[in-house]
Amino acid sequence: MTDSFPDRLSVDPRSPFHDASLLERPIGIRFNGRERHDVEEYCISEGWIRVAAGRALDRRGRPMTVKLKGAVEPFFVGADSDATPTS
């Protein structure tokens, strides 16, 4: 497995940006310096993440999402070099 991340990744299997082999390892997202555990999709170059908007569902039964903009840093959970945030 590689230790580099794609520019865009989604946990939704219907998305063209879904990569099942990469998602086998636990991935964490550091967004604006804080770790987030509810990220549905991210884009590093554009600087945004998508998170579920409460318990609201769209008409197809999928969670409604909100796009948040900021600094996105993906890391592998449990990797010693990436476990501590940089200050």
C-alpha cells in the first residue's frame, strides 16, 4: 500500500472518488488543526470537507451534507509520525 493520499476521496461507494483499497486502512482528517471523525468526502487542493448535516436525509435516503472550507490534512490513524498534530 502507498502512504500518499489522493487529492479527493469519498467514503460513499457510489462516488467516482471512492477507493475501497485505500479505505481499508483507518484514515483520519485534520481540518483547520482539529481531528474530525465525521468526514464523508474531502478535497485537499480545493480545501474543503463534506460532513453530515445532523440527521437530515435527502429524498433518496442519503444523509444531507454540508461543505466546510479550510485546511485539510489526511493521515493514517495509528501511524507514529502522523499521530501528533504539528504546531
